[in-house]
Amino acid sequence: MFALVDCNNFYASCEKLFRPDLADTPVVVLSNNDGCVVARSKEAKKLGIKMGVPVFQVRDVLHKQGVVAFSSNYALYADMSQRVMSTLENLAPRVEVYSIDEAFLDLTGINYSLSLTEFGLQVRRIVHKHTGINVCVGIAPTKTLAKLANHAAKTWHKTGGVVDLTCTERQRKLLALLPVGEVWGIGGKLTKRLQQLGIDTALQLADAEPEFIRQHFSVVVERTVRELRGESCLALEQLAPTKKQIISSRAFGDRITDKQQMQEAISEYVSRACKKLRQEQQHAQYLTVFLRTSPFSDTDAPYSASKSIALDTPSSDTRVFLAKAMQLLEALWVNGYRYAKAGVMLADFYDPGVYQPSLFDTPPVQKDTDKKLMQLMDTLNSKHSKTLWFASQGTKQEWSMKRELLSPAYTTDWQQLPVVK
């Protein structure tokens, strides 16, 4: 038995949490460079503001309706997510963090002490008490059904934010109400193909023969059919799978025409990527640097290029990758272009100490002091944002993305803690 716990309007809820004056005010959160709407409060949704719409298209609506907009505050959202997930880990025997605002819970044995609906209501109360974030809970014998139960809990408010699909009859009633496109893993293309076969609802998909679905689609869609029938095919994953690659990239707040600024940007991206690499407890051997002008501009000349290099020995030392990245940038840079975006990618991962060199290689021995230096940087920067950084990252970073409506770092910066008067 699984429960899917999903935070309601998570980004917008995090912004409202420390602004009680906005309790009933429509709120939207914007994407990088404040370009598009990526999150909406329930009040903003009622106004008809669509997800992903460019801000310039709805600026008049935001102004007339008194909608408050915020730039994306990733540090705040990540910290609040960690608090929610820590709370859930104290409530269930096993937890799979599925995304920044979703988690699957293993409910094995829970129904011996209280009903599953009561447990779901308890989860809602405790998470709200500990974090201030509202969640909905969907309960079912498979992950796919739990997803649909959560959808129902969000859609129909009379459920109290908890839907238990343990009963087969309730499962079929809900599946009959939902279009097939609402099923987890069934995207737009699959929906059209299924509709061509006369499968329009989730119930029709559940009633389809698994072997028939496998012949016409794939084993993945067949697995979805079996999950809709109550046959659990997707186990709980407590440990996130190791990443295959790490990409660090951002669109610039202003176009870059100066090589020094591009060096700062690439240095910043390399530092972020290497920090993530060390968090994964991995070493990487392959580095790619890429940059491009805007493909949407009618005035900027088009240019897009990338170059890669393989290290002699896998590493997680930021300094090693910085040196290689500057070599690649030197080969990529062309004067006269207005660059809109750049980034780096790390790939070809190895566990520390398991790389097998060739017969004639003499691999350099990583000094213990080098490892300690990287650990020290990560520790200090985690506790106090950007305490230590490399000079090549620059200090002003005028190229960084625009976040003119950024809220304070309420939970991660001592200087920006909320003050109660």
C-alpha cells in the first residue's frame, strides 16, 4: 500500500508562508529571468492565469487583479522541501522522495493501528503544523493509482485532501471519471494513439488486455495497465539512482559580449556542477562546455557551439575542471556575438578509487589536502551561502539571471530571517 503526498501549489505556498498579508492574495512565481509563470496560488488559478504563459502577455491582468509576482527563490523552496520530507520520514517506515514537492510513503502495517484515511488526515495535520505547507494525500495499492488518488484529493475539496483507493469499486469509479491523459506516464502523444484505439478514459485503459497494449506500445505502458488494475509493478525507491550526467546552465540576465564575463559565468557553472558531483560522491572524467546566442532573436546573429575534453583521471576537484573549462572556452569564443546562454556538463562517472587506468598510465595521486579543501568549501558554503569561491567566478556577476522580484532567504540566511514586531 502506497501514499503519495503532494504539496499544494508548492512554490507559491512557500512565498505565502512568510507573508501572512498575502493569505488571500493571488500569487505567481516566475521562471529564470522572470520570463514565464511557473507556479500559481489557487487564487491566481481562479483568475485564469495559465501555467507557462510569458509574463508580458499577462502583465495587464496581474496589475488589474492585484496579483503579486515573485522571482524563483530556489534556496527557499529546497529548504522547505527538505523540512517537509524530514517530517514525512518520521511518519512512515519508508519514504521515496519523488520530486521537490512529492513523496511516496510505504504504508505497510499502518492500517493495524488506524484507518488509512485517518493516517492521511494525520499526515496533513502534522506536515502543516511543522512546516506551514498544505499537502494532499492519495492512498492506493499501486503507485499509479496513488497518483490518481492524489489528483482526486486535489480536485474535489469535499475529500478533505485525502482519497483512499483501497476499495476496487472506488478505483473503478474514479478511473471512469478521468481522461486517459491524466494517468501517470501517459503523455500527449500516447494519449492520441490510445484514443485512436478507442481508449479515452483511465478505466478503458485499465480494462485493456496487457498483452495487446504491449504489442502496440511498450512494456512500460503494459506495466501502467497492470498498475491501474491494482497489480503493483513499481517498487518504492528509497535511494535515488546515480546521475548519468550533471548539467549546470542558465540564460543570462543580459547578453554577454565580453570574454571576461563569459569566463566568470563558465567558472560559476563549473563550481556548481562540481559541488553536485561531490554530493553524489562521484568522480567525472568528461567535461563539455557550450554556449549560444538566442535562437528567438531577430537581431542577434545565430551561433551555437560546444566542445568536450576527457580528463586523464576522473576527478571531483573544481580546480581541475576550471582549468580544462577555460581551455575549451578559448576554443569556442568568437568575438562579435551577443551570447544568451552557456553551460557545462559533467559525464562519465566513477566511484572514487575504482577507476582502472591503462597499463602505461601513471595516474596522479590525489592529495589528502586537496580532498579536504573541497570538503571545507562545500561545508562552509552550505552553512553560509557563498563564503568561499574561486576568483575566476567574479564578484559582481552582472551577467547573472534577473531576479528583480526575489523574496528574502527566510530560512537559509541569518541576515534575512523574518522579524516579528
